[in-house]
Amino acid sequence: MSVRLEIRVSPRSRRTHVKGRRADGALQVAVSAPADGGRANAAVVSLLAEWLGVKPGQVRITRGLAARGKTVEIDGLEREALERRIAELEGASEAGHGE
């Protein structure tokens, strides 16, 4: 079992984090690493693995290695679990706007 995820990466960000879902459905991800030498890609894999609770070896970029728009495949994760995690992120984001 695996799930595919469309993401949009912002390299050289102030901090490394998952920002939320974009209007086009892709997940916005920010990493502090530069795009040089694949460092941003490695940071994306590490971030998504930690955020989703899987091992880094279960996350791989299948399209867009040299682009900001990427397709990522995560082994051992069901679509429902991914959607729950994104909903938690969006819920936390909305709660933070009211403060």
C-alpha cells in the first residue's frame, strides 16, 4: 500500500515545516535547505517522514526532482491517514488565526 501526494516546495525558507494545502490541492512545504545538490529534496523527504510518522526510506520523490512542484510517494500509508494528518494541520492553522 502506498499513497501519492502532490507538493509544492519553498527552499531556503526561514524554517522547515508543512504549511498546508494550496488552492490547487498540493501540499505546501517549506524547507530551510537550499535546492543545491539535492539538499532541499533530502530535507523534504526527512520532513514528510517525520510529519507522517514513517521512516525516511518510505518516502520518495517520484517526479519533479529539479522542480518546486513534486510528486511524492509514501509506502505503508493509507490515503485516509494522510487526509487525517492534513486535516489536523488545517484545523491547527485555523485555530491559530483567531488569536
